[in-house]
Amino acid sequence: MTLTTTSRPTRSASGAVVPVLAFAGIVVAVMQTLLVPVIKDLPQLLNTSPSNATWVLTSTLLSGAVATPIMGRLGDLYGKRRMLITSLAVMVVGALISAFTSTLLLMIVGRTLQGFAMGAIPLGIGLMRDMLPREKLGSAMALMSSSIGVGGGLALPAAALIAQHTDWHALFYGAAGLGVLSIALTLLTVPESPMRAGGSFDLLGALGLSAGLVLFLLPITKGSDWGWSSATTLGLFAASVVVLLLWGLLELRVAAPLVDLRTTARREVLLTNLASIMVGVAFYVVSLVLPQLLQLPTSTGYGLGQSMVVAGLCVAPLGLTMMFTAPVYARLSARYGPKVTLILGLLVIAIGYGGGLGLMSAAWQTVVTSVMLGAGIGLAYSSLPALIVGAVPASETGAANGLNTLMRSIGTSVSSAVVGMVLANTADHVGGVAVPTMHGFRVSFLIATAAVALGLLLALCLPRPNRRAASQLRASSEEEANLARAEQVLRGFRGRVLDAGGAPVARAKVTLIDRRGRQAGATLSAEDGSYALAVPAEGPYVLAARAAGHGPHASAATHAGDDRPVDLDLSLPGESVTA
């Protein structure tokens, strides 16, 4: 995939970029938990059945899953800032639709549009990768990645307070206001990234992936209502397998696919994405269990009898701890690498759930559990984009992080379905009302612990961090990344781009082409004209160079495949004349 830069000059990134992008991530995450305080009242509020009311939550989940990889790819192609603003604008429209209606169909439409904003998370990570200096990148991406949990955790008490004292539609007015504020701040402080991926948008691939995800996630979210062995549930699962297999075959044949499956199949990317599913499972269990435990009446013998607002405040430390974990992660990752911090985070989560099994008898104990789990989930979430960014080219950052965010969403969907089924099957029925039991809560915590154990095993199998990945992560731009890679991974070509008089040419694009005519790498020359490109294998290559005001130049060269670099200066002809 070709990496290009826009010819349009961009503003330099200000110090407000990181908090503004993180705020956008928090605003988007609020959409996921906005209606949690009023879930039980939705059938009455919308004058519909409980099974129909669940579509208000399911629609947001499905649209978010579909939009995340698509918006990431569109950001790589047409500008990450542009797509970020588009995502937020769609969310605002959806929130306003929901704010003005009490009918089920329009509410589902509004909630579907709100879910499209989930693509803002990978877009924000991509913008940080493209703009920030290397010393700030690690902590910035950690904060952006954790914003999913931060927004979800902080939204619970705020939404509960609003729902308890005002009309529930005020939740959507507030969400729309936050979206407008985020758009304004982004327009004022975040410049557009100059990085662009080559190729065109894979519309057929987007449709195929969307259909496959809907067919897969729909039975997961509705399986407990339809019955896990029902023909509808099993039929949708089977259809999803067929559609995703056909989509995969299509993506392997497309020159510019929506998702580069060859890159996705790399060991470090595949294992990171699988571990992300497990972290998503672990994150959502605590969000489902603790609010219910806190609000159950004390007459049950184990309920803590707290109000909706107090329950939200007890769970809020989950998100706050995740936010404050970002700078801690940056220090740990700089010293030990993101693989180690992921393993450490998973261990802390396991301790949190293990200890939480015995900390369910008082409100203060749930706060301790929330803090412990927030620290572990914060470390784990912060590590995931660093692992992905270190394993993929800069031109695929948005799409790759979009896919990783999708994996987390799949984890939360699976968690919601499994925990919901466990709580339903272990509930006591009192006066026709199903009341969750302590046994169900503890089984849910054990499920989360098992998911963390599997995630820990996957993390341990990640390849050892290499210098190439580390240099990619630390670099603040693509040309710096390529230079750092070639300095530390010597197998490749290096030299300078010079004009006809021997003067260095800065920001000349140098493309490495293999024997089959495919691009094997690309970079921009530094201010002194120097360039460096690593080669994937030994053999003959062509290095093509071009720059504004100069004619193109191509040189053939062969690399022996050893660890010695091949020195090759590229001399550009004089100024090109356009007709």
C-alpha cells in the first residue's frame, strides 16, 4: 500500500491535540453506557415490549462494529481529522433524533447513528501517530485507547444523576452538546495529518465486512432472547461464517483492500487482536455486575441497597483509574515495552477479579475492586495500540487500529451475551421478577478471570519486541520511522537524494519496487537528503525517486540479503518543465 503526503501545508500540532482527541474518545464512549441507568425502564418509556426495547442498545453496538474499520480506512485514504469530524457530526445528528422522539423506530435510527462515532477512537490514535513527537506518542496513545473505558465509567454516574432528576431525553441533549463541543475543539486545535494511503476505497469489501459482522454480532446480542439453539440463531451464525469467508477471499484478491489480511495474519497483529477480545470481555463484566449488585435491595441478603447515582459513583473509579494509568503506562512501556505492560495489566485484572470474589459485601469494597480493575484494564488497553502501531506500516494505522477496536467491541458483545445468560439462568424469581443472585455474580467474575487467563497466554506468545517495532512506535513521522528502522535494521538500501548539482534534496519520495513491480517500501528523504529503506528479502530492486521541481529518477540495485546495507545515492535531473 502506497504512502503519500498531501501537498497542502498543515498547521503544526499544538499541546492541546492530545487532550482534545482524548476528549473526543470519551464523548464517543459515553454513547455506549448512556442508557444503562434507564435500561429497565425502556419498555415503558418507548411503549414497547422488553425484547423490542433491547434494539435500542443492540443497534448502537452493531453500527459501531461496522463503522470502526470502515472509518479507519477512510481516514487513511482521505484524512483522519476529516473522518473524525464526520464521525462526531453523525453522532450529534443521531443524539438529536433520539432527543426529540419517544417512538421505538426513530429511537433505533438515532442510536444507530450514534454508534457510527466509534470510529473516532482509531482515527484519534492515527492522528497522534502522524503528528506527535516520539517522546509524547506512547502516553498519548495510551490515553486515547483508555478513553473507551474512561467515557464509559464516567458516564454512568452522570447519566444516573440526569435520569433520576430530569426527563430522560436530557441524556441525548447532553450527548449532542458534548459532540458539538468536541467538533469545535477539533476544528480549532487539531491539524489534518499529511499522511495518506494510496489506492481507492474498497466498497465491496466494506459491504461484505458489514454484512458478516451484523450476521455474527446479531445472534450474540439476541441469542438469549431467541434461544441459543434456535434455527434463527444458528442460521445467522452459519451465514456469518460463509459471508466472512467469502469476504476474506475477496480481500486477498483486491489490490487496495479494506483490511490487509496478510498484515492482520502476522503473529504480533493476530495475537494482539485476539488478546483484545479477552480484555474486552473482562472490561464489560464489571460494568454489568457491580451496578446491579449495588442497587439490589438489602432484603435479598446480599444486595447493597444503593441508589442509582451512588451505584454510578462507586463504579466511576474504574474509568478514572484508567485515565490516570496512561502516564504510568508510558514510563513502563518506555522501559520494558508494550508486551510487558500488557502482561502486567492482565495480571492486575486477574488479581482484581480474584479479590473481587470476596469483596461484594459493602459499597466501599466495590470501589476497591473498581480501582484495581481500572488500573489493570488501563494498562492493557494502553498497550494494544502500541503493539499494533509497531507491527503495521504508517499507511495502515487507521485501518489496523480500527480492526483492533472492533476486536474489543466483539469482546464486550460476547461478555454481554454470556454474562446476561449466566445471570438469567441463575436468577431467583420473586413475584414474577427475575432477581440476580450472588452465585450468578461470582460465576460472572470467574468467567472474566478465565478470559484474562486466556488473554495472558496469548500475550506471552507475542514475539519479543524488536528494534524495528520500537523505532516505528517512537517516530513522529514516516520519514523518521524509516530512517530509524534502517539504522537499527541494517539490511536494506541507504544513501542521499541529490540534485543535478550535487545538493541534497529534502522530502523527496523514494519508493522501493521489487522484481514483480510491487512496492516493497517508501520513505521521504530527510533535510540533508538522506534516506534509508529496509528490504523484505534478497534480490533485485528498483529505487525510484521524485521531488517537486525535479524530474523522476530510477536506479536498479540488488541486495544480497545479509545485514550489510547497500549504499546508493540517487541523483535527480534538473527542474522538470510542465506544458
